[in-house]
Amino acid sequence: MADENNQAPEGAGFEAQDAGAPQEQQGRGRGRGRGGPGGGDRGRGGRDGNRGRRDDRRGQNAEDGGEELIEKLVHINRVSKTVKGGKRFGFAALVVVGDGKGRVGFGHGKAREVPEAISKATASAKKKMLRVPLKEGRTLHHDGAGHFGAGRVYVRSAPQGTGIIAGGPMRAVFESLGVADVVTKSVGTSNPYNMIRATFEALGEQTSPKSVAQRRGKKIADLLGRGGSQTAEADAAAIAE
């Protein structure tokens, strides 16, 4: 009986301890629960702080290396694909991007929505920008021609005040490039993709007297002399890339 009495209190004690343990754990849980929102606030504060730092980095990148680019939407086409449930529509965008200082590029992108297609085309155009030497920063150094598929384009330098005589996709290219005076002609096709590619082929063949002089090992004044011109030195000094 004594053992049974002794065992009973011990069991009761264990039950009391077991019953008390969840209360402590619950108390701790409640403590953590109370502290949890505080911790959550700290966590949210940390996330907000990180988000703020990321925004600051974006701002610094925009201020440090961010160049203002001219983006022009040349053409957008809606295409459809017939599937079992009906038609599935998509969009294809053609975009020209330039810095207005002699660099230009084009790209195209496809997506289910128009904004996404434009963003894809813009990103593609930024990756393959072409630098074109400009005369006096306003026109081309010499005439040129380019063709792609059935499209053929002709570009000519023009005196100051002429303006951009070009139509359709070609005008977007020269406006983004920063050309102020140019005369162009397109024959053969009105497909904007072929016109853009032909225009870029013509621009890719542009050279400047400075690059030609370096390649031939001569001075710019010798190239521009043409029979002992007295203004050759001044013309050579006025040439800018």
C-alpha cells in the first residue's frame, strides 16, 4: 500500500509536470507569438530596407551609366494561331532605338501582349546597336546604298537645312541616329522589316575620312586636298566622328 501510495503521488507529480509543461510551452509559444509580429515587423522592416537599397541601386545605375535612348515603335503586327479551343492571338513589334549621337539599333519581339512584345523588341535593339560616323554631327559623310530581300534603299548626305527626307521606317532610324540632314529613297518593297535591314546595311558601310586616313597611313588633309586646296587643313580640323 505504501508503494502504491508512493507511486500514485509520483504519477500525479509526473502528470502535474506534464500538464505544466504544455502551459510553459504554450506560454513560450504565446511569447513567441507576441514577439512573432515584432519579429515579423523586423523582418518586414528588413525586407523594406532591402527593397529601399535595391531602389537606390537602380537610381544610382540610372544616374551613373544610364543613357537616355530614343525609342521608336516602327511597326506592330497581330498574328493568330487556330487551336482546338479557338484562336490564340499574339503580337510582333519592331522597335528602333538610338542615342541621337551616332548610335542606333533595331530589334523585334513577339509576345501574347503588346507591352511585353515592345519590351522584348527594345531589349533586343539595345543589345545590337551600331555606331555610324557623322559629318559635323548632323549628316552622313558620303552616299550609300543597301538592299535586303526585295528592298533597296539609297541614302545621300545633304547640306544644312535640308532636313530628314525619308518616309516610314527609315525616318525613325535617322531620327534615332541623330541625323538632321539626309536624303533617302526606298524602292522595291514597303515591308518595314526589309526596309530597316536594308537601311542598316547602307549605314554599316559608312566610313569617315579619319578612319580612311588611318587605314591608308595618310593625313586627313591629304585626303581632302584634291589638288592643293587651301581649305584642306580647315576641313580636316572640322571633321568630327
